[in-house]
Amino acid sequence: MSCRASQQDLEDLQMKIFVAGGTGAIGRPLLNQLLAKGHNVVALTRSQERAQSFAAQGIEPAIADVFDPNSVKEAIAHAQPEVVIEQLTALPKTYTRESMAAAGPLNTRIRLEGGANVLAAAQAAGVRRYLRQSIAIWGIPGAGLADEETPLVLDASPVVAAESRVMTEIEHRLLESNLEGIALRYGFFYGPGTWFNSDGDVGQQVRQQQLPIVGNGEGIWSWLHIEDAAIATVAAAEQGNPGIYQIVDDQPLAVRDWLPAFARSLNAPPPPRVSVEDALKLEGGADIVYYQTQMRGASNAKAKRELNFQPRSLEWMVNTVAAHAS
């Protein structure tokens, strides 16, 4: 009897979920998590080759261009999902000032225009719930950890301010819609397929001493393993309340703490140090200084309370403690 009831409970949780942005760093583990939980998954793609790959995984492909509102509307109307999860970005594989600047216009367009098309199509199709990627790292600087009520900073260095304006607009657009809108403010991704991994772009930069500590290194970074991001996203799709959730780990860390530990975990030399004055002379220097000296950590208390979010510890800090203990 109890086994049959348990199976019925699982079936009741199973939903048809449409994912836009299923090929990025978070998209891949997200699709795997959704399948593992037994959901019926539809993934958006422009590529016939990618569609075949999705089908081979047991995922229903939907072929459309996010910049073509009619094709997106047709794709979602055909799929008839209960939930849409939007993870649209156009971030580069390399993490440098040059690559990020080059990707910026397309990334902004895909978030604003592409995202608006997906949201409008979801509303037209009668979708119940809509989840959207946002960012936890840009809460207005202040004492303590930023929470979900903390606005994103609009008075900051140029790129940070511009990106915060984009994400604020996206959050407002979603939360003011007639859907059960959930904005997921993620921390810095690390782990397989991300920049912050042993074989990732930042890992290579740290080995080459290209990522210094600027000034006092007091900027607080909130981290998130890419698999934990996927797990929390599925939990929010299944049981989250409309609104904002900050999805970060338990240990916000100053640059002066996490960066040397990351270097040690890579068997790399200690990171060099650069003054604020010298950093400001670099291209994009104001943004570098903001990240390194002014950024505020984020609280995950709401996600832990409402989603039973249990993030893992930052792996290179754990490794560093273990190495010192031995």
C-alpha cells in the first residue's frame, strides 16, 4: 500500500517542462536532473543536429529561433508545458575582458529580446509557472549578506551597473506577469563546464598568474556548484513559491581568501597583488575593482528554508583545509 502511494506521489510531481537554454553550463546538468526526476522534458534549439542529440537523450526537441517570436510561440503552443525554465545566455567559453565585452551585446539581446519572446509565448500558451535565471552577486553593497529583498546595484562600475539594469528589468517583467514567476539569483558557477574549474579558463589564468588580488581583496563572492544550481532549479520548479530565490552556497568568501585557495588547489603559484590605482589603469579597471573590493555576499536562507536547498561546500576550500590538516 505504502509503495503504491509513494509511486503515485512521484507521478503527481511529474510535469511537462519546457527548457530554453538547455545547452549552456547549467542547461546540461539541468536537463539531466529533470529527466532523473521523471519529468517530461522539451528543450528548445535552433539546430537539427542538437535536436537529434536531445531526442537520443529522451528529450523532446523543439526547433525555433528565440529571436523569431512566431516560431517560439508555435513551439511552446505545440509542447503545451506546465512549466517553462528559461536559461538563455550568450556567454563566451573564455573569461577575459575582451571576450566578455565582445559577447555583451548578444548576451543582452538574448536575455531581453529572446527572453521576452519566450515569456510572451508561455503566456499565450497558458503556461502555469515560469522560472528565469538571474544573478545574486550584485546586491547593493552594505552590511551583512544581501537577501531577496535587496535590489540589484544600479550605481556601480559600468558593466556591473549595465548588467544589473538588465537583470532588474527581466525580474520585474517576470514577476509582474500573470504567471507563477520565479527568478533564480545564482552565485558564481564553478565545477565541470564552467570557467572556475581546474580545466576552465579561469583555472588557466590562475596558473599563469593572470588573476591578481586587487587592493584589500575584500570583495565577497558567493559561489554555487553547477550541479547544485540544477538541483535547486528543479526544486523551485516543483515546489517554489512565486518570487525571488537566491541560490548560493553557505560560505561567501572574500577574494583574498578564495583566490589563494583556488591557486593552491591547482598547484599554482600564489596570485600576485595589484593596487587599486594600478587596476584602474587597465581596460575595464573600474569593474575589476568593483568585483575585487566592493561586491557583497548573498544569503541562501530562503532557498534552504523553502526548497530544502543543501549546497555542497566550495571544493577547493575543502581541499585546502584537508591539505593543511594532513
